[in-house]
Amino acid sequence: MEQKNLFHLAFPVDDLEAAREFYGGLLGCAEGRSSDRWIDFDLFGHQIVAHLSDNGTGVRASNSVDSDDVPVPHFGIVLPMDEWKGLAEQLRSKGVRFVIEPKIRFAGEAGEQATMFFLDPSGNALEFKGFNDFSSVFAK
């Protein structure tokens, strides 16, 4: 099996059990190692780590992108369009409240993509993108 590079992200949460239910239950991320202060999750093959924080969590600012008020910071995964559509439907069916509803951004332009934003229980913003052609992810 060919080794690929993996992305690692550590982020603050204010409730580890709520993070476990959200990332493990709702998003289906397999759980890795954990302690009473952090939990590793497998987010589409990448390692994310929810760390219990006493210093705050969540969105700190926003930027206007293609007429949307995009929360900052945020993180997520770029998926093939069919997987993105499936995830969007799964999240809708589970009653997820979207910060930015699933939609197409930059329609007809270079870098056209599907996007959706929602918050975890600690107020951290996640964005999942969908592309029909991954070669256009960095298109100018």
C-alpha cells in the first residue's frame, strides 16, 4: 500500500463527550487514542484531535466570500461531488443546522465548487467542499 501524506489538526472543544457524539456519531469518524483531555478522530483518513480547552472555542471572525459570511477559523474536507451530495443529504436528514446551506459557489467560474458550513457543539466551524474535478481545486 502506497503511503500518502496525512493532515493533522488539533482544535479546542469545551465538552469531550459532545465532541465524541458529533465527530464519532454524526460524522462517522472512527475514534483513535484518547485521554481525559483529548480524542483522536479519523476524518476521511486524516487525523483531527479534539482537545479540551478552558480558554474558549468557536468562530472568531468572518469574511465575505461569494456573497456568504464565511466563519473563520474553519476546517473540513474536499470531497468528490457524489460523496459531498451524500454527506449533505445525511446531515440534512439528521437535522443539522447549517451556517451556510449546501450550495454551489463560483458557479460557472474557475474553481466552481459545492460548499456547506455547520458548527460542532463547541462552536467550531466546519466546511465541506465538493468538486466534480479535483484538478480545479486550485484553479485561478
